[in-house]
Amino acid sequence: MATASRTPHRRPSPSLRSSGDPPPRQTASTTAAEAGQQERRLIGLWADLLSALQQGSPGIATSAEEMAGDLPRELVAPVNRELRQRGCSFQVKPLRRDATPPPACSPSREAPAVDPRRCD
């Protein structure tokens, strides 16, 4: 009678997983920590850019004020805080929600959608 050799079951490494296996789970704290690091990096990059633009350079045709218009609203306060900590006098002025005018070439509310105004 032959005896079967028993080998311990080993878990495959991530590179050897089959495509049907679910990816390893990340904990909520790991994901939150990564998101926090990414946000801090983004804040730092915006602060770098805006403070460099405020200092000015003959080769740069845009101003810090113009570039600040592209800053996501949720980053205005943390970027301003970072700029203050760096001793930069520039501060992003948050836009009011009702301050954004509608596009100049939009259909009027009374006009049917099939007949938009032309922008000539």
C-alpha cells in the first residue's frame, strides 16, 4: 500500500494569482491614509505653483490669479493655509457659487433645444 505524501498548502503570491481571484483587501484606514497623503501632496504642488507664479518670471504668461481659478473649491482653504505657512502673501479668493455666469453661447430658456443661439 502506497502512502501519499502530504505537502502543505501554500497561498500563491500576488503575481501567481489567477485572474479570477479577488485582489487583496485594503483596510479603510489604509485607503484613508493614502488619500490623505495624496491630498497633502496636491496641496503642496498647488502652493508651489501659485507662489512661483506670484513671484513672476518673464517666461511665464499666466498669473497666480488666473491659475487659482483652476484650483478645486475644496482645496482653496488648505492651499491658502499652506501659502501662509510658507510666508507667501498670495491667497486664493474663493468663487461664490452664484457668481459664475452661464456660457455666452447657450440656448435661451424660452428657445427650443433644437434651435440654439449661434456664436458668431
